[in-house]
Amino acid sequence: MTQPLGSEEEFRSTIAEYLESLPTQFTRRVFSNPAACLAIFRLLSTVGKQLILSMLYLDTPLALAQLHQWARPTHQRTVKAKIHQLRKLQILTEDQGIALNPIFREQLRNALTGGGDFSAFGIPSGQPRVTVQWLKRYADEKWEAILHYMVGRSHDITVSESVLGILRTSRLMEDNGGMTITNSGFQFLLQDAVAQVWTVLLQYLRLAEMHEMDVVEVLNFLFQLISLQLGQPYSVEALTGNQRRMLSELCDFGLLYQSTGRFYPTHLITSLTSGSHDTESTKLSDQGFIILETNGRLYAYTSSPLQIAILNLFVDMVNRFPNFITGMVTRESVRRALTHGITAEQIVTFLTTHAHPQMHARVPILPITVTDQIRLWERERNRLKPTQAHFYKDFAAKQDFERVFRYAQDIGVILWANIEKRQLVVSRQGHPKIVEMIRKK
């Protein structure tokens, strides 16, 4: 299961590496925004937060040994790792000792105490005209429509160009005469909504770079949106042209709702640093719903169209009832999933994660005959690799075949040969040389 967002591992796998890659002059501009500093602070691990808060009102640098004295001997390695991460993020600086980056320190103080330019947290625009419940429904419908599009549940579902751009460039889907899900896309579906949104935002930043937008402006605006209050409307009047464009594109994902002169953040974006995970509709249920028998027959107690569509990627459906479906895990259904880049291990992980509570009484949870067979089907497919080649046959005389065979053997281009039937398969690179030899002879 995905770890909570507050963990260091989750932070590192999403936005931390991007921040670490920024040049120093870009980092200074990011830290000049109090909303960005507060969002980064919230994303850090508990130990990282404690280190920052302990140094927030210290105006003189500390020796590295003093920092290590704050922790017990058993926690020294953890503290050392956190200090290393904060250095890479340029939050900690080394100048005659260890100290907080002065810009980050000042703006985080402002964010925590209400000082400085408070418009960095958005300009409220009157009383809400929509409820939090309505925003939740709106966001869930938008987000689930994208997930349904990825699994190809309905050909009636269409998505905007901004959504398609993210799906293509992140290789969650690829165009093979029609948009199909990839291995990365299936792994994306297994994540909770918070991890999925971070994946989208990180890819949005990379697209902004490709389109030569001001990356710092984009990054600071995303951090501002993350820090806004759910259900509160905010004015669009003070936004730049790039920020207005971002509003429109992020609305396509259900992260924001925009009306005349104002916009509302939805729970999909405000929960990214709050530590709360909405699991009602934007995440596959933690409650197991799958029963798998030793013969490959599968029973699923679910009415969720998304869960059924994901199962349909690697299960042959047999019967469907309002809250219950049956199917079979077969060689053909697994091979169909493998052709989309889904791996056997991902299929087994999905079935294990969503196994019915009754299945958890077994060891192992899934029938080993079925899991082994799924892996064998993958190996069977991977055992054969297609290679472009040329097939020679119908030689008029035996000596003609022998002459071509010997020449192909000398230059090392034979892939297969049947001397009795005078048949020969050579590589694509060797074909022009053999044709030239035949013409000369």
C-alpha cells in the first residue's frame, strides 16, 4: 500500500527530487513565497519539521555536532539522513556552521505568524456560492472520468487536450492507433488519489518547462493552490496570464472549479499537504472484494464501474449482477494484459491487495497454482522475441541454395535454415548483401 504523504519516501518520490534539481537562483525565488515555504514544510517528514522548527528563531549558525546532540544515539542515522536531505533542498546552508536558508526562514516565519505578503495565500472573494459537498462531487466526477478513460471502460468518455498531453508525456497511455493504457498507467491506477494527483502535478511542471513557461511561477502557484482553504472562493483578478491558463487546465482534472471572476480549490488539491486521504470515491476501496479459486475462477463483490473496468484488463468476464461479477483468469486474458505492458507481478499485487477478508485467512492469500500460472504465462510470452527477417525458399537448384547458404554463413546472418527443404531465414541487415551476391552470380 502507498505510504502516507507525510513520509519522506512519498515526498522524495514526488516533488523533492524536482526541487533538488532547481538551480540556486530558482530556489531563492521559490523560497521568497511564504505559501511555497509552508507547503514544503508540510511535506517534510516529522524529523525534518522538528529540525526546522528548532532552528527557525536561531539567528546564529550551529555546529553540526550540536545538531546531532538533539537526537538520541539510536536516532543519529535518521537525523543525519534528514540533514542531508535538507541540504540538498537548500533549506539548510553551511556557512561557518549549519543554519536555515535566510530567505526560507523569513518567509516560513511570515507564513506561520501571518506576516509579510498574505496575498500569497490567495485573495478571498466573498461568500461561497457552492457547497463543499458539491465541490467534492464535481472533483470526483472529473477525476474518475479520467481513470475510466485510461481503462477504456466507455468509448463515450472524452478528455481535454491538457489531460491527453499529461497522459501521453507521462507514458500513462500511448497511441497505438488508439489510446491504450501502459504498464506505468496500470501502476498509476493502483495508487491512491493523493499519489495520483502528485504524479499529475509533477508531470505538469515538466510540460511547463517544455513549453518554456516560467517554472518558478508555475511552481509557486501550485504551492499556493495547495495551501488554500477548501470551499473558499478566491479572486482571479490578480492572476497573471500563465496562472489563468493553469486554472483552466487544472479544472480539467477536477483540482479546481472556476466560475465568473473566482475559483474554488477542491479536496483533490487541498488534501495534498493536510495528511488526510479521501477514500470514498477517488481511491479503490481498502475493503477487499475479490475471491479467487484454484481453477482461476474469480468472484468480485463490487458495483464500482472503475473496479470492474480494471478487472476487465486481465479477467474474462462471465456474469455480471448489480453488486457481483464472476470471471476467469485465463491464458488469453493475461496475455491481453501483457500486451498492454501490464506485468504478471502487477496483476498478482492487485489481486492480493483487494482480496476478500476471507482470503486473508489463507497462507498464501492467493492460490499458488494461479499465481504461478500467471507468471509462467508472462515468461512464455517473453521467451519469444519478434525480429525482422527475410525468408528464402523455392531455390531452382541445390547448388544455388548451397551457394547462398555458405555465403550467409560466412557473413553470420543466418537466423534459421532447413537444408533438406532448401529454406533459409536471414537477418534484415544481411538481406541486402545476399541480394547483391545473387545478382552478381
